[in-house]
Amino acid sequence: MSSDWSEIGDRMRRIRNQAGQTQHEFAETLGTSPRSYKAYEKGSREVPTSIVLRLCEISAVSPSWILLGQTDRPLSSTIEAVRDSLDAGIELLRTSADDRSSETWTNYLTLLVKLTLDHDHSISVEDAKEILKIGDNK
């Protein structure tokens, strides 16, 4: 079981590093002692449910990510990648002078979001242009 705790500790360390805090500072943020927090991060002590819930509250990650690692990254990073992809698609829409329907553009933007979620990174403007060209090659 300690290997599971070690993996949870690794994910806690990632959250702490993203927050830019020391172990001592992060322990205070979570409302636990520095000694307990160090043990959680090291994987030598089971993390209480109250600490897991506090992590979710302050870092926008899901309990399944903290406990099981079921997603590759925190939700806030996913939202940022989707936003970047939509920005790329909207930039192309703004600069385009073609007569595609709003339904076509909606489908295009939906595809950009799906690709972002499937590949865990945002779509660049250049890639967004290439994806749009695929629809033109009927």
C-alpha cells in the first residue's frame, strides 16, 4: 500500500510545486503540520480525506487524479489548453473571409476542443489552419 501512498505523494508534490510553495508553506495552506505533510509527500503516511478534499478545493484537481492518477494533469491545465486551442480557431475565424456557415464553424471549433482533450495539448494557429484545409479537400 505504501507504493500507492508514494504515488499520491508525487501528485501532491506536483500541486505544491505549481503553487510555488515550500513543504512548510503548503502544510499551512492545507491546515496540517509540516511533519505530517512531509510524510504524505514521501508516501510514508496515508493522506486523510480532509487533506485530499482541501487539495481539490485549492488546486482545481479532481479527487480521482490525486488518489488514482486517472488524468494526466490538473483540470486547470486542461482548461488552459482548450482555451488556447479555441483562441487559435477563433483567430482563424476572425481573419477568414469565406462563407462557411455558423454550424460549420461550430463543428470546426468543437473538433479543435476534442483534439486538444485527446492529445493533452493546445492546437497552434498553424495546425488549426491545416485542420480547416482538410474540410476543403472534398
